[in-house]
Amino acid sequence: MIPWTEKYRPRNLNELAGHFEAKQKALDFIKNFKSQKKRALLIYGPAGSGKTTLAHVFASELSFEIIELNASDLRNKKQIQDVMGQAAKQQSLFRKSKIILVDELEGVSGTKDRGGLQELIRLIQGTAYPILLTANDAWQTKLRPLRSKVQLLELKALDKKNLVFVLSKISKKEKLKISKDAIEILASMVQGDARAAINDLQTLSFLASNKPNKEITKKHVTELYSIGREKDENIFSALRLIFKSKNALNVFDQVKNMSYDDFFLWLDENIPIEYHGNELAKAYKMLSKADVFRGRIRRQQHWRFLSYIMQLLAQGIACVKKESKDGFTSYKPPSRILKIWLVKQKQAKKHSIAKKLAKKTHISKKKAYQELSFLQIAFKNTKTKEREKFASELKLEPEEIEWLTR
């Protein structure tokens, strides 16, 4: 299945919603690049605001080749020289010109011993082609030497009106049955993150495909966000404490209402966003050790191991980095929580049918659940009138009837 974020990625300026002033400023920079004193444009803004998409749209609009590099792959001076140095000098083989895109600038090292940021500045000053850089936060301390060498362009989060327009357009192309209220709630819940909104719309479409009327309602959207999004902002403060600082001893005071299992999932999802290279390997090693102790608690009920889990998850992961980190990072809710919820939604029909069957036949719910596969076979091979009578006696909902007959 193609992610809708790729399927409906804007291909030209007319398809790119919002950002009217920003689009014009970026276009002026690229068209007048040779006369610019500052040879790179740093586009910054929150996740899902369209930073990377903007670069691709301009490349398509101007028929330029785009060379896309991720800053996490340019960690030091040598890597930048080897990879980006050649791209900044060589002429495009297929197009009249090119754009060099360095995505997620936070990944470039700013430390003196690695020299990544200094080498990037040197290449910017001598590049023959426009360089576009993206970052969530242009004002973090380590990017200070770079800011005076580049033009800055802020992309704000998309407003609700533009998000509603984008989601409505995709819904129409996908022929979704979705209410206006559902789209508006979805647009309100993502805090301007267009990528998250489109991903969630695709998830809702998948859920609706298993329903008889295949309709997405306001209720479905609120259910998705009550499970798939953690409402308690304290988890984000806890993650920042672990990933940004080297002292996370009191982190669990901020997530008292969250289970350790859920906290595992949040860390597992976000470690690769913040850590790279050896730090990434060490962080997952800490998470793995904590999981070993968690398994011992489950099997042997040795709750004294709980303190080890707390230390490994908090201070252990915090200390794998060489130095504290600056800047803003957009953390993501665990995708596995959503997957678990999807499985539960599928199982809900079976449990509901089993409960009704148990009540009607005076057997245990467990026994009724075990008989569901036989009931499904019998239901499929029963005449329509008898099937309708049986469904009426059990008071089955249309979704439950649909499950028995598929």
C-alpha cells in the first residue's frame, strides 16, 4: 500500500497548500541564486509543515535535478567532503541545473573534533548551485555559526483551513465517505502537522473498509485519538529530559500515570529520532537490558528488578550521549500502540458475538468464543431466511453479521 503522504505529495506550487509568502521568498532565492551573497536557504518549522516538500516542488516547477541528502548521513567533515562536496561542484547530467537539499540539519555534528558544521559552511560559501537546508529549530545553539551564512525562511504549521482543504481533496480522490465534522476534528487534532493528518486519514480509511457502510464519522476520529495519541503532555517533557540532558534521575515523577510497558514503546519509537551512530546502538542496548529485567519480573515476580528498569530507561539512555543536546525535536507517539488498537478493533466483533451467543445458549463466554469458527461456517451455509432469524434472535449488529458471512 502506497503511503498517502507520498501518493498525494504536491508536485507543483498550485498543489502546495498555504505558505504564500514563504513560497515566493524561496522562489526568489532559487531564481536569483547567482546574485545572492548568502548561498543557502535554511527552511525551518515544525514537523509536517512542508519543508522537504517545498524543496521538491521547486525542483519540479523549475525542471531542476534535486540531490537529497540527510544530515544524519553527513556526520563529520570527511563525509560532507565526500558526498556533498561533489554534488556542490558537478554539473547536472540530466537537467539545466540542480538543487541540493540537506534534510534534518540537526543531524550534522557541531562539535570541534568532527568538524561537520564548519565543513558545511565552507561548502555553502563555494557552491555553484542553490543549497536548501531544513530544520525544526533554526535557533538551537550549535547552529549559531551557520545562521549568519544563510538566509532564513520560516514555515509555520498549516492552519486548520488549509488542512481541511487538503484532507477534503484527498478524501474526494479516494472516494471516502467521511463527514465534514470528522475532517474538521482531524484537522484540529494534529496541531498543523499535515503529514500526521494524512497518515491518520489513511488509517481511518483502513478501519472504515472493514465496516458495512464504510463511513468515517466524528466518533471514529475521536476514538482514534483517544487511543493513538497520548494526551498527557508530561511524556514529552520526560522524553526531552532523557534525550536532551545527561541527568534524568527524576524522569518518572513526570509520568506517574503511565505504565512501564507504554513508556518502553515511547522510547523505542523516538530513540532513532534523537540518537545516531554509536549513540543509537548504546541506547538500544540499554533498552534491551531493561527489557530483560522486565521479562524476569513477569516470569518470576522479582519486583526488586524494577529499580534496574527505571535506571536503564532513564539515566542509562540519557548517559549514552557525549554531551547534552540543544534544540527542538518533534517526538512521535508509538505506532505500535495504534497497531495494538487496530487488532483490538478486529477482535471486538468476535468478543461481542461470543458474549451474545453465551447469553442465549447459557454457556460460558470462553466456550462461546471457542465455537465461533464453527458458528461462522454454519452461518455461511445457512439459507437467508434462517440466517436472518438467527441474527434477530442473537440481536446481531450489521458489523457482526458481516464478520460471520465474510
